[in-house]
Amino acid sequence: MSYPVKRQHGPVSEGLLDHALWYSQRKWPVIPLHPRGKKPIGRLAPNGHLSASTDTDVIKKWWRDTPTANIGVPTGQKIGVVVLDVDGPDGEESLETLVRKFGPLPDTVEVLTGGGGRHLYFDYPTEGSVQNRVGICQGIDIRADGGYIVAPPSIHESDRKYEFELSSHPSNIPLAQPPFWLLDLAQQRTPSARHLHDGSLIPQGRRDTTIYRIACSYRAQGMEYNEILERLLVDNHSRCQPPLKHITLEEKARSACKHPPGAHRGIETIDASNRDLPEITARALNALIKYNEPARLFRFGGQLMCLDQCEAGDPALNRLDKHRLHHELARACNWVLPASQHEKVAPPMVVVQDLLAMPNLPLPVLKGIIKSPVFGADGTLIDQPGFHSPSGLYFAPAEGFVVPPVSPIPSAIEMKRAVDLILGDLLGFRGPYKADWGPMLAAMFLATLPPLAFYFIFHRKIISGLTAGSLKG
């Protein structure tokens, strides 16, 4: 099936169904979104992006019901797509900074969004996983596992279309592999809304993103510009090292105010009187997955567990039984009774029991808890507190333990220091470097730490310079 030609005349609805069917031909499931909107149509897709389908009969039924429905496409491993969402001028500025630091992005499929931003489509990596991440930098999100995007030719609320960039159409250009620095950035943890206000110091390099997220959290509480700026001044003085300039705080407050008050990262409201158990359970599960960021609820050793802190401050795993799950669901979403003026109620126990009976509840799989930095199997240095999805490890350092920043792309000086450390301090070699030490060092890695060796040799190039005399001086 060829890509549908854009129609020059006729109603807006013409072409939307054709495009939805074309996406399904690519094995990209679709969901109907509200016309000129971004949210799934609840009565057609009650489970949100989890309702996405490639079934042509289902798709035709959806768009016969709502011909002007926008098209949503889930992202992530299931369809093999990671999307870099660049939102307007703020996002372009952040991306320009990243490109200057790490190098240009490869040519790939690109969409010009109706809101003035861009979606850059990348092939999902064959190793590890990429989680949906909001706010990795100001104006930049990662749409991957657990997320979705609005696809062409959907219509933005501004009446502008989402369109493929002319030279970057998926029929003409393959999806590029995401650069390693982008994956590194996507895997770095950013504080959740629950941990933004813990009073911890904010080091240089994380100030912009963290202060912006703090500003958004204030906006989510219904605050206006002046109050947000006033609070940011206090946070900046007491937490940022060194403090940001006043003009930067004003920019963060203005950007946060672009979100509706009280609407940023809000939680879902669910009708507790709904008797459709599969539907209400699916909605509760979707809300629980969003609430579980940063991850605290896990599958561990075949059991559902919750990671808490004991009185001494050390992590402790406790069973996620029906009482604890009931507690978590009560905070993951708002449970109401519409017939009683939306009176708030507790989660129905039948939903709790249905979730516990679900095989392989889609929670992160925890493989272990570590107290000091280690390398994951993919070579990623796990040095940020919290859960590291690709490795399944949870890094819980002791209080006061600080890991110095590690550059994702080491400099020549850093590479030489690494080789000096390994050959000299660890292996006891002294004197000038020899040409045959490179293969010897590689063999040592391959014999002991194969994933780490592969990572260093091919991705970080730590030992790629071990030729005769290359590291002298």
C-alpha cells in the first residue's frame, strides 16, 4: 500500500482514515485521538494507548465513528521506534546545546508538528530498553516505552497540520540509529515531582532542567507567574550550586506558565462505580504505571514487591500485598462517584484483586540493589541513585555518598588516564607502551568482562588508541 497522497480539496476528515490504515500496514498500531487534540477518545480507546490496534476492521470502525479523529501512534520497543520530541524554541535551544556538545544527529524520519515543534524518529536499539521520559532537557522529551505521539496528518488545535518534512519521509529514508549520547541522556534519571522539593543541592549541569521541573510542579499546584518566580528565587539561592541568573529564573517561570494551571502531569480520575471490570482495571493499571516513576514497585524473584526505606535509611523490600496495593492505587488516581457529585472514594477492592491476579503485571523487573556504582551489561555506568531499567539494578548509595560527574564521551586525556590506571596501577606494567599491549588488554577484558570490553572497545574507544607510541608522553 503506497503512502496516501495529501488531498488539496475536500473536508479535513479525508485522508485521516487512509493514513491510519497506512500506519497499520507498517505494523504501527494506531489510536483515535480527539479532533484537534492529543488525548485518546475514551469511549473508543478506553485503555488509552494500550488500546492501539493494527486491525483494519477496528480502525475503520473508529474513524467511521469519528472521521475527524487525530491519529496517535504508540512508541517504544513494540513498534521499534524512539521519538525525540523537540517542543518549540525552548526545545530547539536545548537541542542546539546538545549538538554543540556531542555532535550532530543523523538524518532520519522527521515530522513538523502543528505546534511548531519537531518529532525525530529513531530505530529502537537492539540492546536494552528506553523508557518514555518527559523533560530530559527544557523543551525536550523522549517518547518510547509507555508513550505515544500525534502522527501526520493530524490537526493541531492551532489548525496547523502535523506533516512529514519533505526530505525526511518514511517512504524515502530509513529510521536512523539513535546516537549513544542520546541514549545515555535518556537513561539518566531526573527527579520526579515527589522528590523535587526535598531540599537537596542541585549541581551545575542539572540546574536548568531541575529548576524548570520545579517551576512546572508549582504550576501544577495552580500558581501564577509571580508566585512561581518568588519560590524559584528561594530554591535557586538555597539549592543551586552556583545559583542561576535572575533572567534564567524568569524564563523558567514563563515556560512553566505555558501549561494550564493544575494540569501538568496530573493524575487520572476514574469512576469507581464502573462495573466493566476489564476497563476499570486497565485504567487503574495505566495510572499505576505512570505513578510508579521513579520506580518503587517491582517484580522481584517472581513476587510483587515495594521498595521502601527502613528507619536507618537503607532500602527494604516489602511485599506488595492487597493492602499495600490498595494504598498505592488510592494515590495513583482519583476515584470518584459521578452520581454523588464526584465524591472521592477508596479504590474498589475488586480492582485490587483483579490486578493481583494478573499474570506478569507490567512492573519493572528488579534484579538487585547495589550500594556503589557498577557497569551494566551494556557498558552503561550506573552512577545515578534509583532504578536503572536496562540492568534491572537499583542504586541506593549511603547518605552523603557523591559520584563525580562522568562524561559520556571521554576526552583523549581521560582515555589515557584510564589506560594508565589499568596497565600501571592494576596490572603493574611500567615503562613505554608496546604495540602488542592493545590486543593483550582487549583479551583480558574479553576473558573477564565481555559486555564491558565490547562497550569500551567499540563504543567508548578507551583502548582504541593502543598502537605503538600512540599514548607516549
